[in-house]
Amino acid sequence: MTVSTHGLRVHRGPQLLRAAVELLSSMRFAIALLTVICIASIIGTVLKQHEPINNYINQFGPFWAELFRTARLDSVYSAWWFLLILLFLVISTSLCVARNTPRILIDLRTFKEDIRAQSLKAFGQRAENRLAETPDMAANRIGQLLVSGGWKVKLQQRNASADGKASAGWMVAARAGGAHKLGYIAAHSAIVLVCIGGLLDGDLVVRAQTWFNGKSVFTGGGMIADVAPEHRLSTANPTFRGNILVPEGGRGNVAILNQADGVLLQELPFTIELKKFIVDYYSTGMPKLFASEVVLHDRESGEQVPARIEVNHPASYKGVEIYQSSFDDGGSTVKLKAVPMAAAAKPFEVEGIIGGPSTEITNGKDKLTLEYAALRVINVENFADGGAMGSGADVRKVDLRHGIESRLGAANKTNKPKVLRNIGPSIGYKLRDAAGQAREYQNYMVPVDAGDGQPVFLLGMREKPEEPFRYLRVPADEQGSMDGFVRMRTALGDPATRERAIQRYIAKATDPKRPEMAEQLRVSAARALALFSGAERAKADAASQGGWQAIAEFMEANVPEAERERAGTVLVRILNDVLFEVLNLSREGAGLAALPNDEKSQGYLTQAVLALSDAHFYPAPVAMMMTDFTQVQASVFQVARAPGKNIVYLGCLLLIVGIFAMLYVRERRLWVWLTPGGGASGDNDGRETVATMAFSVNRKTLDSDREFEHLKHRLLALKKEEPASP
């Protein structure tokens, strides 16, 4: 019993190995792997890759975000399971090629001339005829005709069998289109080569160094020079693909390799010095050309190699390809002035570097961190009617308690012709509160005329990175600055100034013949101004701060619905007249002349009133306006060492050749059996031959039918069959 069990174990090992090889090399296993790869590729296309975890949480929720991160669906193409599937596909296809190639090669050398004559009668395409020549002459003639037509031919002479079952004669065996089966080998080998090239140029080699070579992913921050050696890959790394940012006039020799949970630093065998960055734009504001003039400094020999790098025109040095990927800010310096948007805020000035250290600011009750995010020198917007930032938006519809409503921003599309205009530089920054929550802002440096004759400063903000910017308009005064708005905002917050404005309004609006109306106007004007300025909260909603929202809530709470339209019209007219006096009082305090009550002044007043209303709900105490800047541009290069590139190119070539051969090359085989006239009966005059022809093709088509008819006519002198008349 023991011996039997031992023998069973001895034989089970080879059987399992053969079964495993049979499974790996089977077509169904390869198709299953390809199906999984296709599904993974769809996921990698639909789901944005290598996004911050917060983006997935905002879009899909915490559960799905964690699931994506655990399954590595946020980095499909570098996930361990995806690379493992590619490896198994390489093994499966290689085994399939190894198993079938010897049989295919043998079949290509075989003419199957030993086929039985009786078997030819079983072919679907066959023909017979008598030829006025001897069998050997017919065999040689037919063979030469086939060779001249591109066929490979083998002649076999057979003797009659002793039992008389097989007659003497000549067998002509021919084959053509052997490239069809070579196409099978080429196509399957191409899959192997493409996968191997993908594995070599992917993250597999880099991952292997973190698994077996003591390297680890860096997850901290700070200067590149301070990163420890265990997070750096040597210049001898055979394959990598990373990015390096080089500011104009600066140098860089360390690329960043993004990983799912951090980064690795790749040392380059040379240093890239950016001499000049060149950028040109279309009228739409999109970059038309960006290029970099660089000098490559060899780190070993000190050799200096000048080069120009453009999109689709990379430079190559020491096996590393350098591509122009994009461009960014290289550390531009900006000067900002804080414009108060809240009563307790004070103006101040700061200076910073884009992407550099942040600035702690304290303004009123708020303690904020100012982060310098971006400088855009060119901003092209659509100013068609109803287009981007156009005059078709009514700012009175703005509700800043829930975020500034869009002013039909740059993402808005319209069927009307575009009117594109560069509206100048803008500064992007973030204000982060003590809890770590940040809002992003984008303010334009110069005022913009949206088409209504009143230039305005555009102050943009958004709560989340995936949202478009939404803009608040602040009117520019006759000096092209926001000073007039700031003065009016300050005057509106001063009780004494409000009282003086009310007195001036009553003096102008009261009819001397009806002095009893003065007290009523004073009460109405005082209440309206107090509500608008935020000095008096609306009774219906203690959260209201002021502006038109406070006026509307007061009307809803205190005026019957039937009388609201008439009362609202009167109250708005009174408020506008009083605010005009506030505007002129603010100008007088600055030593400026009062504005005349004309159309231009009313246009400025209207926009100022709307901006004052919205400013109550502006989510920051100050708006940072750029007063000056010094731009420093930077190039973002993609550096890659890709030894598998040529392997992939060869695989693509083989794939094209293989698919073409399998689809368009038909494998054909032909047999012609020639016996003396009379066959086995012995009735033979020596000058007549009975010919039986059979034709086989791997894929029957109309072309194969026509070829068979042509061969019958040429080889056996049979007339072509005419198609039957209808």
C-alpha cells in the first residue's frame, strides 16, 4: 500500500505540471487575460489616474475612494495586479507560440504528397479530365506551370501495388500562401514583444528596486537636496519616466517619479540648464508654441551640449529622451495690496514668490495664511454678448452667502460669434483658515470694460478646485483704481457720514410746500441705509449682513405682499439717492470734487451699489490685488529612459504583418493525380492520361472559387464554367 501511494505521488507531479502548461498555453486562458486587461484599461480611461485622495472623496464619497485606493484603481497601469496579468499574458502567449511553431514549420515544409488517390474524391473542389500526353509529361508540365504561378511543387512517382489496389501514376502536390501560418507566429510574437516592452518601460523595474534594492517611496516635503539616498535612484537605472521643472536661468538634474503613495527621485547623468523659454499664443489664449533653449551639462566629463526642445521634437542624451511637457511659473515675485471687503479690515501690502513660502496675515478677527498659487500674464476671454464675463449678467442675482454666482464665466458656451480679448495679468492665491480649509481666489490686475462703458475689477473665487471661478465686479474710478469703491465702503460704515448723507438727501428731496414729508423721508432713508450697510439686521433673519438681500428680507417680513412692488420701488429709489450722497461725501473727504448727477456717474453708482451689496457676503475680509510683478517662467520636461521602446516598435511591426498575413493571405493546397489512360484496366495507348485534381483553401471566398476555375482551365484544359442565365 505504501509503494502504491509513493508511485501515485511520483506520477502526480508531472501530470500537474503538464496540466498547468496546458492551461497557461491555452487560447481560453489568453482570452481571459486579455478581457481583464481590457476592463482594467477602460477603468483607467474613465477614472482619472493619480489624483489626490480628496478629489476621489469629493466625487465618489469616502467608501468608494478608499476602495479605489485599496484596489489601486487610481493607478491602474502601475498596479501590481495589472503588471502580474501582463506577465502571465507574456508567459501564456510565449508557451502558445513555443507549442505551435514547430508544428507550423513542419507543416510549411510538408507537401502531403502521400495522400491517397481515393481521398481526392472527398474534396469539395475537384475536377477530372483526360490529357493527350503521358503521365510523366503531364506531371512535369503541370509542375512547371504551378512553379511559374508562385506555387511550391513536389512530384512523386508511384508504382502499382502488388495486390492491385493502388495503380501506378504521378502525384503533383503543390502549396502556396504559407505566410498565412507565419502570420500566426508573427501576431502572437508581437503580443509577447509589446508586453515585454511595456513591462520594461513601466514601473516594474522601479518597483523591483523598492522591493529588493532597499529603496523606498518618499512621502514628506522640503528641498530636493535634503531627501535621503534611500529615496533616490541611481543614474544607472535602466528604465524610468519622470518630470523635472527647470526655471528660466536655473538648472536641474533630479527628476520626480510619481508613485501611488509618494515619489522617488531619479538622478540624471546630466544637468539641464534652461537658457530661454519661448511661448507663443493663439488668439484664443491657447499656447501655439512653447519651446526651450537648453544646455546639457555632462556630470562626469563636464561637456556642454546646447539643444532646443519643442513639443514632438525631444532632445536625446546618454540614452535619455527629454520631452517638452508643459510650462509653469518658475518663482515669479509679486507685490499685493489688500483691499478691505469687511468693515474691520485694514489695507496692507505684502510681497511673495509664486509657489514660495506662505504669509501669515491677521486682519480684523481673522487669522489667515496667504498662499501664492499662480501668476497668469495673459488671460483671453470671450466678450461676446452673453459670453464670458459679458454684460448680460445681473449682479443683483448674486447670493454670496452660498458662494458667488457665476457671471457666465469662461466655461460658458454660446452659439454667437466669439469676441476674444486679452484682459491682462491675474494673480491666483489661496486663503487658508486656522482649521486648514482653503478657498482659491483669482483677481485681475487691471479693470475690464465688459461693454457697458463702466470698467470693473474682476474678483474671482471658488470653493473647490473642480469648480469654475465665479466673479464679483468692483467698479474702477476715474483714476482706474478701486480707491473710490474703498472710500465709499468706509463712508457707508461710518454712522456720522450716513447721517450727513440722509440730511443732504432730505434737503434736496423735500418739497418746501410739504415740510411734513421730511420726517417720513428721514425715517425711510435711515432704515434703508441701516439695512443696506449692515448696521441693522433684518428682523426676519438675524444672519443677514446687509445689501440688497437684507432689504428684500425686510420687505418680506414687514410689508404686505400686495404692496411690496410699489414699496420696493420707492425704497430702492430713496436708497440710490442717499448712496449717491454717501459717494460724494467720501470724495469730499479725500479732497475730490463731487460727481455730477449725469449718466456716467449713475453708471458708476449702480455698479458700486451692486458691489457693496455683494461685498457683505464676500468670503474673505480682504481682496488681494496685484500691483506689480516680475515674471520668471519655467519649463516642465519629461525625461525618460525607455529600452523597451524599440521592442514595442518591433512588436507593432510584427503585429501589422501578422494580422495582414492572417486576414489577406490564403493558404492553398493542390493535388493532381495522373494515371495512364484506362486506369487499372490496362487499356492504355501510352499517350493518354487520366487527371484528377483537388483543391483546398483555408478560407473559401469568391476569389478562391475563381482561382480554382482558372487552375482547371490552365492545368487540365477544362473550359471555365459559364454562369447560368437567369
